[in-house]
Amino acid sequence: MSAPNTPVSAAGAATEEAPLTATAAANVPSTQATESGRSFLPASTLLRHLVTVLLAIVGSVILLEITDPFTNSQLAQLSYYAIAAGGLTVLTGLNGQISLGHGALMAVGAYTTALFLQADEPVALPLILLVSVLTATVVGALVGVAAARLHGPYLAGATLALAVGLPGLAIYFHDTLGGEQGLRVRAPQPPDLFKEFIGWVSGNSATGTKWLAYVGAICLILTYFLLANLVRSRIGRTWRAVRDQEVAAELAGINLGAWRVLAFTVSAAAAGLAGGVLALVIRLAAPSGFTLVLSLSLLTAIVLGGLGSLLGALLGSALLVFLPPFVTDLGADLGLDNTEAAQLAPFVYGVVLIVAMIFAPAGFVGTVRLRWLTYRAKQRAAAARSSSGG
Amino acid sequence: MSEPHGSTAVSAGSGTAPGTALLQVQGLTSAYGPVRALDGVTLDAEAGRITAVLGANGAGKTTLLRTISGLVRPQAGKVLLDGEDITRSAVEAMVSKGMAHVPEGRGVIAELTVDENLRVGSLFRGKVGKDEYDRVYDIFPRIAERRNNAAHTLSGGERQMLVIGRALLAQPRILLLDEPSLGLAPRIVAQIFGLLRQLVDREGLSVLLVEQNARSALSVADVGIVLNLGKVVVTDQARTLMADEGLRHAYLGF
Amino acid sequence: MQQFINITLSGLVEGMIYAAFALALVLIWRSTRIVNFAQGAMAAATAFIALALIDAGQSYWVALIVALVSGFVLGAIVERVIIRPVEGGPELNAVIVTLGLFVAIQALIAIVFGSAFQSFPTPFGVRGFEVGDTTIALTPTSLYIIGSVLITMALLVALFRFTRVGLAMRASAFGQEVARLLGVRVGRMLTLGWALAAVVGSLSGLLIAGGEFIYPAYMDSLIVFGFVAAVLGGLDSPVGAIVGGLLLGLALSYVSGYLPRGSALVNVAALVILMVVLLVRPGGLFASSVARRA
């Protein structure tokens, strides 16, 4: 019987045509980072990310102003899924750790935001979100210390216990956290500056929904900017080393545990922010909002997008938002009642997870990237052959 | 060491006359990814003989056995057992065709007891009489004492005896042995090879032995085959190879 | 004192169910090095099948047997079709596949049987026996639970110890390649192992449902408790899983019985116990080795 002693042992599969590993896609960025010359974006990583941020801001404004209020609220939903999925994909894709507990970490962020907004004179929103991030970071660090020594099924089981167990605290501390009913969230009003800005850009009415969609977009762009830089930095490379070459990394003097804890903490911070945004957008923090299905949906998003890829996490999150209405309508057409049809989306997530793992473990983005890189490598090899031969 | 008695209980005998080719390997080629481990290997293992395949680490010896028994699928070539083409047969079916493969690292199932290990070896035959187990214990009295102990408590030599005994319970026509001497004291190696010789001489068992320890292997084998980088370099009588100093220095390291 | 006895008794009865569920997880872990996170959902599916039969007028016992048989079939199909392609691959892939199965089956239950709470019958009474003039927390149903779990365990022991199939299954679990070389049809044994584990899981799902309400996610807590119990016992050891299940049952019963509003804390307590075990004795309570790398 094989006794795998590294979590994702065959993860160096980026150069093979058919990657075996779920995290194969995560190897690609490191390959790509060294060959930025061909891109139309600047060569410096930081500069390139800044340009991307600018484009993302402009794109968000255009997207939010040309779409109707309902789509605005869907995009707000997308932002909190994508923030959490971004953190999770860094953890799972780069560091090789799985977490089913990110729903619970989002709950930490959401309850923190809800509690702070209950004050008669709540402090400024950015501050509230920052505190939510910090709270989730602390909880994440605690979990991370335990998680650092585990991997694979053990880690999955432990974080599963977290996802099932933590919402129970909201029921236990009924008086503060509102029990089953949860806490209603009084979403802050859009500031005047925002109204002026919207009036100047598009002339649309600057509703509360629109404001929250912008808050979500800003948080999303900020999070991805920070994560993308982290991934490309020495820290990101060390994470990949910890994942792929556990023994070698340890021999090279890398403290595996500390790096795993760091990854979990960073990832928890993102989940906390996502939770805060979620509380604002759905105006409620309740145990029913943070079921196991939430954690598993996030997992679906990052698996589908390709573990380790932020773009993949974003696309996967878009699926979480836009697929349910679509399949629910489909179910209704097939004669299912509303509650039954609502279950079609999780059913699809489950099937997608299975099918993706069996047929395309590198995920959607990862598979496309690998094909592209393989193609490029072949082209280059052919070119080298013909030039040396001629 | 107790005298083996009764000649048919352990080894069924091949029914093939001694000296004729029982196992034929023809142009066998196999690879792990881009690395070609076997490159057109052709050899015969004769009935009632010990055929030793020798060569350095990485010569392809283990891959040869694994490809013969179907654990590795060949890219080209054929394996015939007593004339029957078994190249594409399932691994699980090999033992009932009369081929027992004792893998590298001996293949004791550590969590089971000695007795259970033996019983696994005869599972495919349905019910097997107690006398057959007793005979294996007669041949290897050292493991008889430990029959109810977990197999992971055995020493290396005892493990080797256990897996050979287990293979015998399958009543094989040919026994494939992968590095039986690995990690054993010379005295134990001599004892095990001596037993092997007896089984071949008295009961008509045929053995295809893969060994890095060429000196010991040639001392017990009838025929020696030297493998280098996946290709057969020499096939000859073991005695002749033993005498060829140049060959020994070049390929066998003694 | 009487309260202590009652809390202990109900803890032991619950613990029997956790033990059975943990045992099912261990059976699969031993043979394929996979933790089947879909086990709870699979068991829930069979419980809903049983309930549909009972609602259609069949007796509890017919429903029980059909549920266990469908568990067997479901387990076999799952292993053969979904798990086989990821067996022996990276462990993360297998984890994700069982999680996907978990979500898919749970959603499918809701689509087919609805999401509402439905009451599940028990064939025996739920009134405690009377000792002297006090009623203790031991009911005919709890005797049924204890009895059926003990019988199941005895049957499993008999299968693994005394039958040729049991030996072949153990050989396949501990030495896949060697077993194949010895002519054991390892693939079939693994399928059989998953099928049997699903039967045991299904039994625990029906037992915990008895006299309670079921809904698609009703096994979510049990999958956590079963996992914690299995880890307590070392994840590799069937005996450990049973002892771990009983210990966890007791511990959670004390939490819910003695702490104010403790029933809300049961899941949190399971989390805390798991964390402590994984940090202090990662090999389980009975392990001699400390490191857990696989």
C-alpha cells in the first residue's frame, strides 16, 4: 500500500499535459512570473498589479453603472464569495491545506460587523470591517496552530468540526448574538461624497444597495491586490515549497508549521472581511447563513476555478452567484416546487466537485493555462530545433 | 533443517520436461514515463532450473519481474508461460496460471499473523488441507514457532522464509523472486538459497531469481543472465559466468 | 447521583451510535486511506428510503432491511464509480470527491424527499424502565440500539476473523499489491469494504433517527462525532473507534447534562475534544507512536 508522506505529492505536474493533482494549476503562476516579457503589462510585478487594479476599478464602475439594481446586489454577493474564495484558494492551492471551516470564519467576521453596527453611533465602516478582519484573523491563527500539524483528511475533518461547531456559539450566547434568529444588521447609509460621485459618473440614483455593491467591489479589489502580491512574493514561493517539497523545505531550515499557520491566518483574514461584507449585503448575521454548505460552496468555487488561481476563484464565485437562479428556474420548469428547485444548485456543486476531481483536477482556469503552457513549450522546442538544425 | 517428505504436496511440478523453456520472455520493452527500463529483453527460464537475472541497481531487474507478472504493462513484447501468451493477463490471474511472484521487499503483510499470511497465499485455491501448511512449516521450522505472531515481529530472514513458503502454497510452476538476499546476513542467505536448491532438485520447482548479489546467486543458479540498462548482455551457464573474470568485473562487481 | 446515572446511561447509548458510525469510517480508512465524508449523507439517504416505506404502510423491520440493503448497494456503487478513479492518488483529491458526494447526496435527498422535518418511528418504547420508584434513562429503544450495534460488531468480527472473504479483505487493505500477486481480487474486496461500511453507517443513521425528526442535514453532527470518535481511537483501529465512540458519547452527555444550556455546546465540545486530541495525542488515545503523517 502506498503511504504518501507529502500532502500533494505529485504536485510538480505543471509541465505534464494531464495534471494529476488538484493543485497543479497553482504551480503555473511561478512559471509564468519568470516570463512576463511577452505581456502587454509592465514587467515589474507590483506595477503590473497596480495597472490591473486600475483596470479593475474602472471595470467595476462601468459594470455597476450599466446594470440594474438586482444585478448590483448579485455583484455585491459575488464580492463576498470571491473575497473568501480568494483566501481559501491561497491556502489550499498554494499551501496544500484544505479548510471546510471558512464558512465559520466568515461567521466570525459577520457577527463582529453586526455587533459593531448595533451601536447608536457606530464607528466608521472601514474601521468596523478592519476589526472584523482582525477578529477572524485571531480565530484563524488559533485554528491554524492546530491545523498546521494536520493535512488531508485530518485537516478536512478538523475544519469540518469547526464549521459544524462554531455556529453553536451563536445559540449559546443567545443574549449577545441573537440565537437562531441572529442579529439584524443596520446597513450604513451611503455618504454624500458617494452620491455626488454616482451623480457625476452616471446620474443613477445612489441607493443603499449600490453603495454596498461598491463597498464589496472595493474590498474585493483590495483583497486580491494584496493576495496577488503575496503570492508572487518570497512568502508565496515558500508556501509552494512547503506544499511540494515538505522534506526539502524542512531541511532548508524552513519552519513548516509557522508557514502553515501564516497561510491559515492570511486566509482567515480574507474570510473575516468576506463575512463583514456578507453581513452588510444580506443585512443579517444568523447561524443559518453559515452552514456547512457555505464552506463547501467556497470549495466548489476554488476547485472549479483551479486551486491556487485568484482569477479562478473569482470565476468560481461568479458561478456560485449566477448558477443558482439559472438552475432554480430550470428546476421550476421541470415541475419542482421552490424549495426543491433551490436544492438543485448545491446538487450541481457536488457533481461539479466530483467530476472536476476525476476528469480535470487542475480546474477550469488551470486546465486552460496548462494547455496553453504546453502549447507554448512545444512551439519553443520546435523553434529551438529548427534554429539549431538550420 | 527437516527433510522434505512427499514430493507432490508443495510444488505441483510443471509437467514440462526439465531443461525446456517454461517461461519465455520475448522482446519485452517497458518504460516509466520517458525512462525506458526494459529495452527488448528476451530470455527463457527453463523448467526445473534456477535462472538468475543479475545486474547493477537500475539495470531493470525489478521492472522485468513486475512486467512479467503484469504489475507493469509492457509497451512491446510477449510473455509466454508454457506456451500460453500471458502478456495481457490480469495480475490477479497470474498465480492461478502457475506463476508466483515474491516482490521486492519481500511482501509480508505486516498486520496479519504468520499463519494468516500463509492462508492468503492459498485463498485463490479454495479450501486447502492442513497438511499443506504443515509441510511449509516443516520446511521452515523457524516460522512455525511464530505462526500466531504478527508478521511485523519477524526478522528479515524469517520474513523471506514466510514469503517463499506462502508462494509455495500457491503450488506454482515457476517462482519469481526479487532480491531475496537483500539486507540478510550471508549465513541466512546461504540457508535460504540452499533450501531453494533443494526444492528445485527434489520437487521440480522452477525459479526465476533476480539478484544484485551476483556471487551468491550464481553459486545457486543453473543459468545466469546479465542485464544492463534494460538490455540482456550475456546469457550463459552460471558456472561459465562465474569463471569469466572480465564479465564479473564489468557488470557484476566482484 | 440519579442524575449522574441517567446522564451516563444516555451518554453510553449515544456513544454506541457514534461508535458504529466511527467504525464505518475506520473500515474505509483502513482499506483505502480515505475518510468518507459522504458517509452521513449516504446514511441519511437510506433513512429517507426507510421512512418512505414506513409511510407507505410497511413495517419498521422491512424498512430497516431495505435501508441496509440499499446502503450496501449505494456503498458499492460509490466505491466502484466515484472513488476508484481517485484511489491511490493525491489525498486532497479524494477528500474533495467525498465532500462533493456529500453535498450532492444531501441536495438530492431534499429534492426527492423534501427539506421538511419528518418524524422517524422507533419499534420500541421510549419510556425509561422503572427501578424501584424512579424512572431511569434506559428505555427499550436504548436496549435496541445497544443490542443491534453489538450484534453488528460481532458479525463484523466474525467476518474478518473467521472467513476467507474477511481474510481477503484484510489482505487487500494492508497489502494491496501483494494481495493482487497472491490472486486476491483486490478491487472487489475494496468495493465490498465500502459496501459493508455503508451498511454500518446506515444502521447508525437509522438508530439515531429513531423517535426523532429527520431532515436532509440531520447527519451533519454525526459525521463530526463519528470522525472525532475515530480519531480518538487512532483512525486505524476498529476497537479504538468503538472505545472512542463511547468516550465521546459520555463526554458530550456530561457537557449537555451539566453545563447550563449545554445542549447548544455539544458541537463546540466535540470540536474542542478533537483539537485537544490532535494536538496532544495525534495518533489517538491508544497510539504508541506520536507522529501522524499519513
